[in-house]
Amino acid sequence: MSTESSAAGRGTGAPDLPHTATAAESAELAVVTRGGAVESRHLGSAVLVGPDGQVLESLGAPEKPIFPRSSLKPLQAVASLRAGALISPEAVALACGSHVGSRRHQELAADVLKAEGLDESYLLCPTAYPSRTEDLKIHLEAGKEKSRLAFNCSGKHAAFLAACRTRGWRLATYTDPQHPLQQTVLEVIEEYCGEKPGTVAVDGCGAPTPTVSLTGLARGLGRISSAVGVGGRGRRDAEVHAFTVAQAMLDYPWAVHGRGEANTVVMEELGIIAKLGAEGVLVLAAPDGTAAAVKTLDGSARANNLVGLSLLAAHGAVDLDALSQVLKKIVKPIVGGASDEVVGSLRLSSAVSSRL
């Protein structure tokens, strides 16, 4: 495992480091049409693994390393719990989340800190405003400025601090790659994904973010999801912390993203774990452990839900009728004009639809 440690070079990469797939190695995942003609094409990689972790579908180069970014949060939450974080199920869901910074999200993160005798000044994530207009209006009317609590990773950072409090680990350096908490995160990723993490860079929130393959990411989240299992009959060998994470995400999906947001809608209506990551990453895991992971090459997330959910549905992990209703809510139509008339569509590419 390599760690980029110099201040100037952290996260910039180097010529001898492994890179994600090239355009030539990638597959066309989806196309956008306007007036019947293809306007845009989304290239990337996608993979579907079964409950046993075996690859069922592979498009592009899912064996290549990627930065999963925030799609790693459920694994990081397992690490926080393993390290001793004593937090509520709602706070566990928030730790897994890339939330919109609503007042409720902020209050939950603040409660985690308060229980440990801390406040938001201990968080090492950036400050932010709530990301949605209605939440921003409430925030500003309350006379608030940018806040670390409103940053979409505040739940993860609060859980990190709770774990450090339990173990007596240093709080001021909890985002250092060599910190014992971050070493625990790497151990969990290797255990669940079945491969050693690669390059460790810096995420947008300031925490370490390692590379794994897209296939490894799908396996990791599949193992977490299968801890709950179908009808509550999870894997007998499942770690209790994996069960806690999966159940919390399904019980409190609002905390993972936000009311009406894609990850939340998918979990509420389809009963599968959904976790986005920056730069076009998405992982979806059904209760039996079947999991899909998608990485769009240019970082766009527009097609990811359509591609990933379709792969799950093709193998019976998602109900088709329910999926149709969910896609109407989370896939934005291609519109034009003052009346937002539908003038095009987002469609699966032939490379994907031929697998269905």
C-alpha cells in the first residue's frame, strides 16, 4: 500500500502509480438523446457481483483501481464501530451518508459530538452551507454562516471522533493516514473488499481515501448488505457492526442523503443499500448480497442509478415494477422550453441493454 505523504503532492498522483481505466478500456454505459438523435455518451465501467462475490456482469474495466470516495462510508462506519464508537442507529446512518446539510442532519451530527463532550470545532472537515435551497433559507434565517456540521461528511467525521474518544486516540490528528483509526479503516476495506487498498490520497472532506477496484467495492458493500439478509436472515458469519450499518441505512435512509434524494428514495422504496461517491461512483447492494457498482469515467453521475439498478433488476435482485416507479423519481428527464417539455431521454447503451 502506498501513501502520498508530501503536502504538495497529496492526491496529485505520480507517473508510477496505477490509474483508473482509460477511455479505450471503458464501455459505453448510457446515452442521452435529444430529438431522437444521440447527444451525449457516458463511458465508464460497471460490475455486478453475486452473493458469493463472484462476478455476474462486467462492463469496461471494473478490475482497475478507482477512488470510491464517499461510497466507502459504510465501510468507514464499520471501522468506527469496530474501534468503539458508541452512537445511535440514526448517527450510524449519518456516518454512512453524503447528506444535504439540513437542520435535522446538522442537529444529529451535533448530538454525536455533544455526547462525547465535543463541539463542531473538533471536526476536520470543511465548512459548508446546506446544499438545498429550502434548507439554506432556514439556515440563513437563523443567522448562521457556513458550518462544519452542514458539510456532507460531518456524520462520518463525528463517528470518527466518537471512536477516538472511546479508544483514547488523539483527536487532533484523526484524519492522518497513519492514525490508528485510519489504519482500522484500511483493515476493514481489505477484509470486506477482498483486496489490499492501493494509493491513499485525500478526500474532499480531508479524510484519507484509498483506491480499490470497482469489483472489490461491490463485494465490500454486498457483504455489508447481506449481514441483514432477506427477511432478516443474514449471513451467519456476518460481523455485528456490518449488520448495524446495513440496518441503520435502511431504517434511517433520510440521514444517508435527504428526503427525495436519490440514495434515500432507492433505500425507502426498493429496500437496497445505495451509496453515491464523488466523481461518478455509485454502489447498490441488495439484501442477499448481490451488488452493483458503477464508475462513470468523466465523473458524471447522471446515468449511474439507471445503469446500476438495471443490472440488479436483470438478475432478479430488484422488482421491475417497483424499479420503474423509482426511476421516474430519480432520473431527471431531458427537457426543453418554458414548460419543461420532455424532448429527449437517458437510455441504457446497447452494451448494457444487451446484458439484460
